[in-house]
Amino acid sequence: MSAAEAGEPIGLFERDDTLEPRWFDAKGRLRAAHLVEVFDRFSGMVAHVGLTREYRKENRRSTFVVEAHFTVAQPLTARPGERVKITTQLIDHDAKKFHVLHRMSRGEGSAGGKAGESMATYEIVIFHVDMENRRSTEMPDWMQARLAALKADHDRYGRPQEAGRKVGL
Amino acid sequence: MTESPHLEIHDGHVLPEWIDFNGHMNVAFYVLAFEEATEALAAHVGLSPDRMEAAGTTLAVVEGHVTYDQEVMEGDPLRFTTLVAGVDAHRLHVFHEMFQNRDHFLSSTNELLLAHISLESGEPVPFPDDVKAALEEIAHQHAALPRPDKMGRVVGIRRKPAAAAGGGA
């Protein structure tokens, strides 16, 4: 039994990354597409629940994002080469899919603002997919159990204020 | 192919570098393709890249929502439609749809909140009068149309009886 299944604290998943200069245009803007690219590099959460490369290959399974919502706190303050931290919180799941919110915050020594300041969020629903027919399919019981344990742990952080938003003026 | 009552001012096709390990167009590149559709809209209403360059402004993404409705593959022809949902002094609310233009299915939608801001300070800059008038004219025409059901969505897992287990993007 893993620590997660034993009910020990897991905490949010954290990962350090660097905003690559090639993601900025000539005017120094980090384009939204590249913001998505950073978030799409995924977190330790995928490995934690067992969605490893080996699992995908051996079982002909993969994951597809079906819906996404992103918010950008300060559109122009990201800097090429800036160190950022990505944290990942599991919000919800069922047998076939899960709902997470990734947050990008400034790293230590940031030129654009204070370390820890939230820069952007990326909220997604991801389907577990059978690559034979490219349709969603149930996760194995052990994976669902890991997600349930993770959700029980992450619920103590509360729902992020950026979750569940609509776009509008 | 059904004609859309929305603007049709952009098209394209799926480039080889947009394909990921799942063999389909990667999530980040949908956002990139939609940014090109936004640039086409900006140029259509007189806010060309040259004009923004001269004014020292940019149109920045503040918030976005993407639905991934059906996969597209390398080389697929794409057609975009754009609905102008609202405009104020410096912000713009749009809804793009992306169709695969061989089999004519909806592949993805992107709802965006954009802000016209100063590249120097990041502060809001009012749209030029002619641009605002052009956007208002389109928004007025589009206000008479039914709102697409993919607009105004929130990300989440919907628990309805026999929840849809769609193929996903």
C-alpha cells in the first residue's frame, strides 16, 4: 500500500520550470499558446496516479484534454528565462476523467515581481482514453483509488478562486 | 458546408510541428491557431500589427476557455468563425470556432477575453474610435444571433444520469 492509500498527507504537486526565450515574441510577450505548453508538460501528479509512459504503452491507453480554462493575472510581466513554479491541485474525478488546476507562480529572484505571486492558471478536464478506438474508458480500480485518496488530501486546500469561471466582460 | 452567420476571416491547416505523441494536434497549438484567428479579427477592424506597433500597444489574452470537441490530424484543412460577444473601452470578448474543413465537423472552440494594453506599462489603452465603432457594429449584428451552447461554459465534471462519455478531442 502506498503512502497515498494509507491516508498520509500528499500535498500539492510542485515543479520548477523556466520560461524559454523562444516562447516570447519580438515584443517580449509570452503568448497564451506557450503558456499552455508549459502547463501541458504536466506534473508529478500523472506519475503519482500511475499514468506513466509504461502504463500507457502496455495498456494502449492515453489521456486527452477535453476542456480547458486559463487565466492570466498580468499579461506582460513574464520575462524570458524567468524561473517559475507550477503547482497542481486535483479538484475532482470520476471513473473516466479528472479535473485539475495548475497554477504558475513566480520563482525566487524573479525580475517581474515577487516570488510566489500567481501569474496564471490552467484548469482542465482530462479523459482516460482507449487508443484502440480513441474513446474515453474507465481507469482501472487501483488508479481510481489513487485519485480518490489524492482528492481527499487536496480537498483540504479548498477550491481555488480561479476554478469554475466563465469568460466575459 | 453550412455558412456561418459569424465572421469567416481566417483559415489554415494542421502543421506537422503541431502533432504530439498522441498523433493528433496538441492542445497548445489550438490556442496558437485561435490566436491567429484573433489577429485576423483585429486586422479586420483596423487594428493591424503595424498600427499597434506604432501606438506601442498590444492585444493581450486575459482569460480563455477551450473546448476540444474532435481531434484533427496533420494536414487537415481548418476553417475558423468568430463571434464578437462584447466590447468596452479597452476589452474585447470573442468566441471562435474551428472546423475541420474536409469532413466539416466542429473540432474546437475558444472563448477569449482580450485587453488592449500598453507594451511599456501594461496599463489599459482605449481602443481607437474607429476600431471601437467597427467592433461595436459587429457585436450589434451578432447580438441578434443565438448564443452557441459552447459559450459561457465552466470546466468541470458533470454528473448527469448516464453522463456523456464522448470521444473527446
